[in-house]
Amino acid sequence: MSLQQRLAAVQPSRGNTGCVTCQYLEGLPEADRKAFDDWLAAGYSQIQLWEICTEEGLTVGDSGFRNHLRHHRPSDES
């Protein structure tokens, strides 16, 4: 089977189009974004937050969400 045939036979994965969670958060109303940030600042469950966000339209798995929280969330500078 040639490379062309193999590529034509698969469902392509999402490319490196940036952080899906960042894109989701950018689209939220200000009050929702504040609620998201407040949830994290309070130290509540990150997996519960992910579950709620997926019910509200976030289309990333829990590992991608955790990656966002580790690498893209602004650090607390209090």
C-alpha cells in the first residue's frame, strides 16, 4: 500500500492548531471566564471542571485539559 493510499484511508486527527482549551475560553462570556478562573483559584476539582466544560461545548479530552492547566493558565502572581 502506498503512502497516498494509507493517508486516504484514515480519518485525519486535528492538526497542531493551538490549544483547544484556550480557544474555548476565549469564546466564553466574561462572567463564565471569571467563574472558570475562580473555580481554579479556589482549588476545586479540575476533572469536575473539565466535565462541566465538556457539557458546555469544550471538545478536548481530560489529558489535553490538564495540559492546558499546566502550561497555558496564567500563573498566580499574588
